[in-house]
Amino acid sequence: MFQRMFRQALLLGLLIFLLTLISGCDRERAEERPKLPVLPLPLDKLQVNFPTGVFGANLSETVPGDIATVNPLVNESLAGSLVIGRILDSLVTLDPVDGAVIPNLAKSWEISEDSLQYTFHLREGIHWSDGHSFTAEDVVFTWQTFFAKKQDELTGENMMDSQGRPVYRYNSRSTFGQLINGQEPKVEMIDLHTVRFTTPEVYAPFLLFGGGEEILPKHILQDAFKNGTLMDQWSVQTAINEPWKIVGLNMFVLESYRPGERIVFARNPNYWKVNEMGERLPYVERVISKIVQDVNSSNVAFAQGLTDFESIAPDNVAWVRRGQKKFDYTLLDMGPSNSTNFLWFNLNPGTNSEGKPLVMPHKSKWFSDKRFRQAISHGINRKGIIRGVYFDRADILHGYVSPKRKFWYNEAIRKYEYSTEKSKKLFAEMGFQYRDNKLYDFENRQVEFSLMTNSNNGLRVEMATVFKENMADLGIDVELQFLDFNTIVTKTSDSFEYEACMLGLGGGAPDPYAGKDILMSGGRMHFWNPQQAEAATPWEARIDELMRQVGRHTDVNIRKKFFNEVQAILAEEQPLIFLVSPKDFIGYSNRWRNIEPTPLGGVTWNLESLWAEPE
Amino acid sequence: MISFILRRLMTLIPLLLGITMLAFILMSLAPGDFLTPVKAQRDVSVELIQAIESEFGLDQPWYIQYYKWLGNVLQGNLGHSWAYKLPVSELIGQRIWATFLLSFSSLIFSWMIAIPLGVLAAIYKDSIFDRISAGLAYAALSIPEFFLALILVFFAAQTGLFPLGGATSIDYEYMSFGGKLLDRAHHLILPTLALGIGSIASIMRIMRANFIDTIRGGFVITARSKGVRESVVMFKHVLRNAINPLISAFGFALSGLLSGALMVEIVLQYPGLGQLMYQSILREDQFVVLASVMLGCSMLVFGNLLADILLAWSDPRIRLERKN
Amino acid sequence: MTLFYIFREVFRRPLGIFSACVLGLLYMTAIFAGLLAPYQTNEQDLNRTYHPPTKVFWKDGGLHVEAYKLVDPSEARYELVEELSYPIELFARGYEYRLFGLIPLERHLFQVKDDIGPIYLLGSDSTGRDVFSRLIYGSQVSLFIGLIGIIITASLGFLVGGLSGYFGGRTDFLAMRLVEFMMAMPGLYLLLALRGALAPHFPSDQMFFVIVVILALIGWAGTARILRGMTLALRQNQYVMAAESMGQPPIAILLKHILPNLVSYLLVAATLSIPGYVLGEAALSFLGLGIQEPAASWGLMLSQAQDVKVFYLNFWWLLIPGFAIFITVIAYNILGDVLRDIVDPKMQTS
């Protein structure tokens, strides 16, 4: 009897196993996916000049990290922006070669004499992916969602917060990001294809920041806007169950989404770019994006020939390069990247809730002396970091602007070469002394401090250990603290109880004014001493003034002059001690044609024109 | 029997209450919350952060948050994941079957290998084979799972025979049905090995001991003296009885199902529940952590209960009522 | 059954001798780390990252070590230089250290004469640190975390288990519910949550103690439960009753009359549960949540081996710390089994 039971149990087990396997495979639901109507080519179609190719290939790629939403008003993640950017489009875009603002959904624009009014002329005859016409109403609707006010249910009046500011109905990143010194820009529809923005004051980056907003479809979202559920729209559930409800103007629409596994995009049959023959682009039929944990696994997938395009981390280039022949791909060095790594000392003079100073007063004295910061900067072996940590695939970073941003980069700033003599000379100037190879300050206190950085970034952990050794050569004891990212942010932006910190920044908008929160003394990310009521030092006050000018002037050469001075002051004062900037590497499978990579646009800037023979 | 099961299930209630409260306290002790990383982005304003904080009730003390959460759970609502913006039940539902599949395949894998090996080691007791297999079992028991997983990744990278990470290939969706099955199986091999090898060793040792115990039993001597062929004795009489206690091991396997695969899932990047849990703790995605803790805990209790029931069922000498 | 008897029995069995010797060797290495390691844990050489292991050989009446040249820094590729080798000097002066944490010394078992070249017996890591030296210093953390942890666990388990077994009644009831509660929690999850809550409140050089405390907090329940059962049984003995009637305080009875009877059990249980601590520390550090750079521990060193470039560029020597963990765990498991055989083959351990 028992044998039979055992056999039954085994059979049952196998059955369950197979069922799970299959249920995992086949969870397709009965689709009621509407077929997208194909409308005639738009009047203002854009013809792109690449040799004609063949339609129908599928493209494989990886996305680092999962998405949490497809709603641009809610999205916080990089993966989310990448996905949304495939579907939605904006009035203007950036030239992949020189970084200038160029027409996109708007075919042209005018800026008034006083630099306050921006009039955009939209392309005529463009349709949303579901066949609905795209007009100025969509643009106005998009901006309405940013600035809609919350109203008191009883009186119907706009609600105000304790500081007399209006309470917004949908708090999105754009709501506060598009405010200009706390005031809203005005938007009005002139006719169906013309829309005009008026900024409350001269605001140079508006063309890029305002024109770069992704336009939402009014015909899809206006009901949700009215009944208050706008932020719940286009959620992951929509993406899973009804992906066709997410409608866009860019080259792809969402075909399917499986959390943690993959996102599939299908070609938008109503896209507004055409090839030389007047055929509607893009050539690609489908984009299959596999969701991976991190950059490393993404690089692995490419190196195994599984994906078509990839940006490769500098420390992975060595081994990815080896597969070029076997899997027939190309690896290109695109020069410097936008990423920066830096460290800073806590210059916050305040006290904590118990009245104790945030930084011990004698240490505060060292940190706030610019000669101390300069001496530290001279003491860092940046070349060694590049050689050891980055396998020779990074550049020394001298200042705030990465050399990638050629136009804004100021070559003439003060540079700090690796020289322990210069460091020691600066320390001597400050009255510091050496005893038993240890550094002591003018009050005979040993010089030591702690440096924190995030533990989940391997390269940064290595850089921090190199820094510790460099400082040991200067006779300074550094205590390293590797913390979770959350703890770091809590310390740098809430409690301010730390001595020094090492972090990095990547990307960011290409306008210098995008750095105002870091550079201006009142900024939330003015790392070394954030949200000052009034600039604490004359040089910070000067930077504040210069940045205001950078925001106010529309002539790029004048702006550049001001921004050059900002960079020079930062280099002299070293509130942020910059380390290195890794290089950008991209790889692409050789089966693709029309590839013309640029440092700014990468490989996929002309995705609509890329084609390959379909398998 | 039923009262016994009910009594055991009743103990779950204070347990779950205590554990979720502990989880809440621990998470409130950890600095920051799931919004903290957002603060580090340069184009997010203070106003937006404050607005979201009050929306989620993050600005309230932990006991008020806990009270609210408890109210929701009693109404069957496990809350939303902040990181994924999905209902927690749905999120866990997506991941749990991947972990289940992995645990199940490693269970089958280890049993299929361990039982024959254990039997052979018992039959050829004290032979070279027995000694070698005992030594290997020792080694397999002592090797940390994550190190084994790391070696397997190394192996896969060097040979290119197995995919690194994930549960399916990129073009999975466009494969034939058979192709899909094969693809999944291909991705399952390494995690199954990493998870299964340790349990092969322990099951093998139990099996060997049981088998040796049973061989000494009276009925074996009777059967042999009746002139039954030795192979029939071994496989019909002895094996059947020796495998009995192993049935309860199935229950224990169930209890460790969810937490057991954590390290392997992380190293091999297998998108299961363990990985979800780990990331949720790091991100402080509270409701996901709470739901997984509750699930893990319930599985532990259910698994142990099942083990007891199976044991009683397969061995009439054991009575549940007295045991507690 | 005295400790001496157990000790003698262990050395009568081949497996006992073997495992005791392996463990003895490991702990001696940890204790004499300063003497054995040619480099300090944090000594970097950014021009020699991912250096392959160098062989030692006999030439011209002395030990020599192979020399390598970096041929491609962008790939960390090194080539052996046939004609060159560096002589090794035994018991030479090097960096300063304190033996047993007390005696200042600067002699080392071996190092390259006049430091003209590197000696990387097990290669170097991502910042050019000697893996061999880090492995030796790392053993101090990885090996002693188990010993310290088990002392805390055993005392806690004895205290809770002993008291609740001795007093019974309400104390017993409450203590056992607490034990059940602890045992019903998924261990690794609790480990992660506790670490997340506790770690930020301590500086990173005290991480060692944070981890010990966390591991001990998770581990004591099983021991307590079994000790309670044993105390319950011992309590009925006449000599305990006699001591009680003589008015000795409970703590004294526990220590004088009950503990001696539990020692052999505690010894076996401790030996068998030390691997849990070694693995717990390794797992935490491996995830980047335990011991922090630039200190060394085996789990932390192994976390460097997670990097894809290590796999693809075949820096296999970074996996060695994993084998060290493996050897330690297997030695403890064997010793534990041998002890159990000696004390009581049918013993139930947690």
C-alpha cells in the first residue's frame, strides 16, 4: 500500500512541477487589443536622410532596473524615463552632434524681443498612435496638469498652504520643476497648431526645459484629470493588462509588459518621420527589452551576443572587447562621459537638535580653510585611481563640468596635480606640523576625519580605499564609513552629522542652469552646506550672483562667460573636490545599418533609421 | 486530529502580530524611508517630497502607521508596494511561483539523486563507495550555498554553456511552446544545482541511516528466511519502510521554501521572492517586507504542521494529540 | 564524563585528530597573522591590480619568487619575466605590528629582500592588495566571530533555558513562548532587518560587534529550548533537591549543580553551531552589509569575486576566501560529529 502511495505522491509532484512550468510559460490572456488604424502621412512629416533600409527586424536590448509606472507625472526611476521616452515625445529635442535645441513636434518657434514669450508652431497632420489628431490642445492640457490647483470642497476656492503658496492638485516633478522663481509660466493656445508660453521673467533655459516636456494625450487622460485619478493612470497594471491604452507620439507603443522580466515595444504605425522614399519609419518592428538588475548583467547579455546595443561600463570593456569577433559586434570609445565623482567636507556651521555642533569646532576650522581643501586635493592620486580602479578608462576631473560638455567646459581653471610636497607646503602655511609622520594642527590636535560613501557602488568603495591610503601618506587618518544609500542621503540632507562624503553624479540636463540646486547657496543639493538663508561666504555669494545671470541671459556667449567664472571659483575654493570621470563606451551588433554614433546621442539617437535584415 | 491542526493554526495569530510589529519597529529604526533616494535626485523639489510624504503617511510615528496597516490587512488589503506601485498581493503572486518552481526542481533533483545514493551506501556499508560518498556528503553539507552559486557563475562565464541570471531569455515571448519549456529548464539548471547539492547530502545521510536501521528489523530476517530474493527484500520491504521518515522531510522543505533560496537567488540573479524581499528591505518598501515576512512565517508553521501530519499518517505509531 | 575524557577520546579517533589539527592550524594562523602576512591588509599598489599568484622556487641557495610584468593595463594582463626573480628573505624587518595585540614586532616570516618586487602568493585584488595577507588577517574576523558569538549564545541560552526549566510555571511559559517566537522567524530575513536597524547607529569599525550581537540574538533560542528540557530533568535529581532544601539560591544551584551536567552537551552544540556564525558573517559581508573595507574578512573578500570582470578575465584567485570558509566549516562539522559520538550518539541538537 505504501509503495502505491509513494508512487502516487511522486506522480502528483511531477504533475505539479509541470503545471507550474507551463502556467509560468503561458499566462497570455485573451487579448482584446484593438488594431491601430493607419492614417495618411502628416503634412509636416519629417524626412530623414539615411539610405533606405528594410523593414521588419526585431531589436533586443536590456533595461537596468524595473519600471514602477508609465505615467511621466509619477515616474521617479531611470528605467521609467527610458520607457516613457520611447512612447511620448516633446516639442523640441537636442541635436545629437552639437547639443543645440532643435525642432521636434514643434517645427519652429519664435522668441519675443523681451525674451519672455515663446511661440511654438506644431507640425500639422500628426496623429497619436491610436489615430487621434495631435493639436495645441494636447500641449495646453499637459501644462494644465502641472499647475491645476487643489480646491476647497466647500467653498470651491483654491487652497493655500501655510506659506501662502497654492496647493497643487497633482504634485509631479514638473509641477515644481517648471516654476520659475516660484511663479508659473503661462500657456495659451493661439490656434490648433500654435501655442504660446509666457515666462514671468527672463529665463534662458525655458526653451530646453519647457520645450522638453513630454506631451500627454488629452483625449485619453482628460477624464482622469477631471475626476482626480490622473496620478493612477498608466500604472504598471495598465501596462500589464491593457498596454494599448498608453498612447504616444514617439516611434513605439507598448506591446506587453511582464514585471521583472521584459518590456516589449511595437512600432507606432502613425509615426511622423519618413525615409528618403517617403515610407513611414521606424524600420524596427519590435523592441524587446529585458529587465536586468544592474549594468553588469546588462553588459554580460551584450557580451554573449544576446542584445543589439549597449553602453559598457569602463571596467568591463576589457572582457567585452574579447567577444567582438565571435559575436560580431563593435565596441567604440566615445570619449569622456557626463558622470562625475567627487568628495566634500561638511561646511555646515550649525548645531543639532541637542545644541551640539554638527562638526567638531576644531575640525570645522580646518575644513572651512580653503588651503586645507586645496592640500587634500593635491594629495589625491587621481592617475592611480584611473589606472587601478578604471583600467585606464577614465579622465582626471578638474572641475564641476565634465570635459564631455565641450561648450561649457572651462579649460583655464586651477588644477591640482598629485603632489604631496604641495599639500605639505599648504599645511605648513596653515601652521600644521608633522610628528612621527602624523599631521598635527596649530593647536596640536592630530588631523583625522571620517569619510562616508555608499557601500553598493564597488568602484566608489575602491576609490575610497585609495583615498584613505593617499591621506595616510599625508599623515592624516581617515576613517572610512560605507553606508547604505538611504543613510548617506539622510545624513547629507537631513541630519548633517558627518565630516566628509564621497558621491557621484551622472547625466543631468545639458544646460548649466540645471545645476542651480547644487551651486547656489540656497539649493537643496548644495552639498557642503545646503539651503542657506543667505550665502555664508563671499565666494558663495558671488556664485549665486553669477548663476542668476546665467539664468537670466539668453545670449549663450554671455552665459558662458558667467559660467566660466563659476567654474573658476569652484576650482579655487574646492568645496567639491573632484576626482575622475569615467569614459563612455558603446557597443552595437554589426547586423545593424545606418549606425552613426555620436558622444551626445549614443547609438540610438537615429533609432527610426536603424535597420537590420529581419531573421 | 482536527483540534490539533486548529490549535497549531491558532498559534499563528499572535506570532504574525508579534513579527509584523517587530518588523515595523525595526524598519522605523533604520534611517530614511523609501523616499530617501528620491531626495538625492537633483531635479526634485522640497515641496514635492513633502507632498508625497504626507500622502503616504510617512510623516507619522510607526505605531500609527502600524495601526493603519493592520486595519487594512484585516480587510484583506495587504497594501501597495511603493517601489513597484503595485498591490503587494499581485507583486508577490508574480514572484512566488518562480521561487516555488526553483525550490521544487531542486527538491526533486536532490531526492532523485540522494535516495539511490543513500540506499547504495547502506547496502554497501563500509565499502569504499560508502566512505567516498560520506566524504562527499560532508563536503556538500559544508559548502556555503552562495559560494557554490559563485563557482557555478564562474563556470558558466568561462564555458558559456549556461545563461547568467534571469529566468528566461530575451526572445522568450516569441518561442514555440517546447522552446519555452526548454528555455526555462536551461535557466533553472544552475540555481537548481546551487540549491540542491546541499540537501542531497543531508537526505542521503538520513536515507542511509534509515536503511541500515530497517535492514536490522525483524521482518527483513523473516522475509530472507522465507527465501525471498535479496533484491526483492531490499527494494520491496526495506526501501519502502526506510523512506517513511523522509516523507516528513517534505514538510520541512516546504517550511524553508521561501527563505532558503535567498542567497542563491541574489547571486544567480534569479527573479524570485527572495530577491524581491532582499531589495524591499534595502529600499524600505515596507508593505512588501511585511507581507513577505508574514508569508515566510506562515510557511514555516504550515510546513512543520504538514511534516507532523505526514509523519503521523505514514507511521501509525505516532499520535498527534500527545505530541506538542 | 569529564572534559579531559572527551579531549582524550577526540585524539583517539583519526577524524577527531584531523579536524582538531586543521582548526588548530587555522587559529594559529589567525593569532600569528602579523608574523605570517608579508603585507598589511590595506597596503595598496595601484600599478599591480589583479596581479596573478607568484610561485616561489629554490635558486642559488635561496628562495626566490617569480617576477611579472604588466603588459596591458587596460586588461590587467601580466606576463612572466623568465630571467628575473626576487630573492626572499626570512625573518626580515617589515611593517610594525603587535603580536597578540601586545608585543610590538617588525619581523615577518618571509618577504622580498629590500622590497624590490612584490610577493603575491595568492595574487592581488582590485586595488593591488595582497590576497594572501588579507586572507590571513581576515581569518581573525571570520574565525573569532564564531567563538565570541557562541559564548554569548550559550550563556544566554543557558540563562533563559536553565532558569525557565528550574522555575517552571509562568516564567517557563513566557520564556518558551518567546523562544518559539524567535524560532518561527525566518532567520536570514531577521538578520537583514536587524542589521538595517542597528548598523547605522554604530561606526563601521564596530561592525564586528554589531554582527556578533545580531547573530547571537538570532541563535540563542534553539539552545535555550533544549537546555530547558535537560534542566527540567536534572531538577528532579536528589542532589538538586538537597541543595535546594539547604537554602542555596537558584543561581548558585544552576551554576554548581546543573551546569556541570550540561557542559558536555553545550560543548557539542557549540561546536556544531559555530559554522552557522562563520556562514552568517560571510553572507552578511558578502552582501556588503557586514565587515567594511578596508578591514578584511573572508565574506567581504569574496564579495569582490562577484564582479563580472573577475569571471571573464579569470581572476580565479579571488575565489580562494570561499575555500577557506569551506575548510573551516567542514572542520567544525567533523569535530562536532566526533564529539557527539563521544558524548551521546543519540543526542538531539538544534
